[in-house]
Amino acid sequence: MLNQKQLSTSLRKIFAQSRPHISDWVLVLIGLVAIVLVAVVSVAVVNRGPLSEVPREETSRNLEMVSKEGTAVTASEANSSFTSIGESSQAKRGVIVLLPTATVTTVPIPTLEASPPSKKHLPAEIVLRDVPIGRQTRALNCEFQTASDLAWYHGRPFTWEEIYNYVGHDVGGNPHKGFVGRSIDDKPGQLYPMGYGVYAEPIARAFAQLGLEAKVFYNQSREWLMAQLADGRPVMVWATNDMTIRPVATWVTADGTTAKGVPGEHTYLAVGYDSRGVWLIDPWDGRRSHFAWETFIASWSLLDRMSLVVVGDRK
């Protein structure tokens, strides 16, 4: 057996031989601990966020949100609005735009006209394609040709000459009573006492004698015109040739009234519309043409949006 001295000597030799291996394990353990510590620190930094130390107002400086109605709000309010945009009726109506500006001016959106909206639902577009299209054969018989096309549409095949005979000629110069002017063959674009034309009331009276009930309207809206067409009623309108805007003139008639007229006065038959404008039958060239709403209404307004509609047979 080994004595105590020999055992001590043997243990010292074994420990001396094992020291390098123990040192390696300690180093490996220390390395693993270091790796774990680095991973923990990295996760903490990521969760903190790269802008966590930057003030919120610095990230949204000089930004405003503008809605469709032109109301400005701050950027912080804009950010909060994104969380409730599905619930806010105001947000549903507007488009959110971020602008690098400090001032917002509310600019009113102009409307085409001040007439109240129609109470009935109107189709987006319509064209009455079965309306006859005639072409005038005399220089100043546009009103009578338009009236003839309208009568034919309502089942009364009267010629323009027949309608002219019922309208008659007012020598006193009042177009609300009959055709005025020297001759129906005068050069177009002139005013009384040269050849001019006739207005809606004598056409309506002629229709009454021919068995059609017609009504005369003034200062109606775009929606009113659309409603008439949606109901299948073409509308005879007074405007100017090619929708050219010309100065309105006046003269005193023989009966003492003041008549209003415009050079190039011309009639059309409105037969359709869409979002961009109105379809009109022009008796000058015998065609159905499309005019933009703004262009048409500007010319139609020169004579107070004078219109005539056949509402049925005269009883």
C-alpha cells in the first residue's frame, strides 16, 4: 500500500497533469456566458427602438393633414385619425394628404349653378334616339323646324310651314307674340327690325291649336332638364348658334313692352345628357351634337333659359 507521503506525491502529479484541461473548460464556460450576455443586451436595444430618444414633435415637424373640406389639423391629430378612419364619417368623405406647410386656406368649390338638386334619382346618362332629326331649309326657320321635330316625336307629323302659319308674324316686334323681323330669309345673326325669330309662347299656342299641350319654362336648372329627358320628354331650348356668347340687346315693341334678344339666337332640341354635357339636335345642320354643360348653360342663360316641353295631347 502507498503511504501518506506517496499518496500526496501521486495526487500532486495528477493535478499537475490535469490543469491545462481544466483551464480549457473554464475558458469555454466563460465564452458561453459572454455570448448569452451579448444576446440579452441586443434584444433590449431592439425593443427600445431607434427613435425612442427623439421627441415626437421632431419627427412630424411642419406637417398638417388637409381634408376634402379644407379643414387643417395638426400632425398629431392626423396620426390619431388613422386609428379611427373607418369609424369617422368625416374621414370617409375626405382624402388625407400630408403637406409640408404651416398654413392652409379653404377655397370654396364653385358650383355650376345654384338650383336645388333634383329629388328623384336620375340615370347617369340617357339619349332619346327615336327623336326625328330635321334640317332647316330657310335662313331663320330654326324655331319652326325644331318645333316640327318635336311634334313628330309626339305623333303629330306637322311640317314647319304648318306650324309657322299658326304662329304668325308680329309686325310690332314682340317675339313673345309671333315671328319678328323683316323676312324669314334674312341673313342670320341680326336683330329686329331685321329678320330675327320667335320665342316659346307662340310655339306653345300653335301646338295647342294642333292638339298638343305644351308648357313654357324659364330659368330652370340643369337637373330640371335632365329630369325631363329622363321622363322621355325632349326639351326645346333657346340659345345661340354654336353656343357663342354675344351681348344681349333690348328694343321697345309696338305694344310698349321691352323685348330682349341676342344676335345669333338659335333653337335646339335637347334629347340626352351625360356627366360631361348635353346632346342637342341642331336644325342648322340636321345633326345631333354634344355640348359641354358649362358651354351650353352659358348660352342657354342669355335668354333666361327659355324652354318648351310637350306634356301630352291637348284635351
